[in-house]
Amino acid sequence: MSLQERLFVAHPDLTPAQCTDLLRYLDLMRKWNRTYNLTAISDPAQMFTHHLLDSLTLLPHVGVGPLLDVGSGAGLPGIPLAVARPDLAVTTLDASQKKCGFMQQAAIDLKLLNLRVVHGRVEDFQPENGYAVIVSRAFSDLGDFVRLTRHLLAPGGRWLAMKGAYPRAEVEQLKEVRVVENIELHAPGLDAERCLVIMERT
């Protein structure tokens, strides 16, 4: 089964054009990775499961947005979400100039009019309006994730943190935040424990 077929089987709501664009994004990431070291994973099959399919597990949980992807790196999960949800306003934020350069090029190549790339530190980012959803695959600690992005969350908004095993110790340290839901994530072909911790202000 081709990658395009595997992608459509995993996410039948995607159009053929979206599947093509997602695989183009993966190909672009692989090419840039040779020079810019965007990600530690370089094997195409692993990039497909560990990056692309893993990012797309967020689709049922992101709502109407707008969405901010913090510490986006190579654009994960923000760019796959922007491709799959052209109605969703997505902002990707990263402190690395080279990674933002890659994301900007991907936005141009894939004609992602709903994607905004911001280069900078999260604590310095001061947008005009807050975000209904703030996501991250990169933050190692829930407390740091919440603390550094609290000023960016719109009233009634939620944090979505992608983690491995449920981070019980981190959850117990949270202040003025409650866990709304803990959801097991399953990406086809990814044999690893994954969960989504959804949080909101108390």
C-alpha cells in the first residue's frame, strides 16, 4: 500500500489533493533535513508515522480555532493541521530562524493561506488577540508550557499537550489549571504510548 493510500485509510475525510500536499510537505521536510537538521528522524517511513500521522491524531480535538502551535520546529503539528483544515487559522511559533524559514517555504509551496509563521520566543510573542487552542508536541513539562503561554490563551480557550505516557507528576504540579480530559492517541504504525492532555484555566 502506498503512503497516499495509507494516509487516506487513516483519514478518509482528507481529499486526494490534501493527501498529496501532506506527502509533499513530508518530502520537503526530508530534503531540508539533509542541510538544516530539522528533525532527528530522517527515515521516510518513520517520518510518515512519527511526524505526519502522529500530528493528524489531533484533528478531532482542535475545534474551530484560531490555533497556535508553540515550539513548532519543522511545523509539527501545525502544518499538517493547516493542510487538513483549510478553514482553521493556524499560527506556528518557533525560536529557530532556520526552522521558521523552512515553515515559511512550506507555506508558500503548499499555498497555505491559513498559516502564519512567527519567529521568536513564546514569552515575547504579543499578538493582538488570544488563541482558542494552544498546542505543543515539543514542551517537556506541562507547567512550563502553561506558564509561558498563559498570556496567549483567549478566554475560554484550551491547551492541548501531546505527550508520551500520562505525565501524572507534572499534572499534580499544575496551578490554576485543570485537566479537562486525557485522551489516548493512536497513529497507525506508531508503536508508542501517546496521549493528549487537554487543560483549561480553573
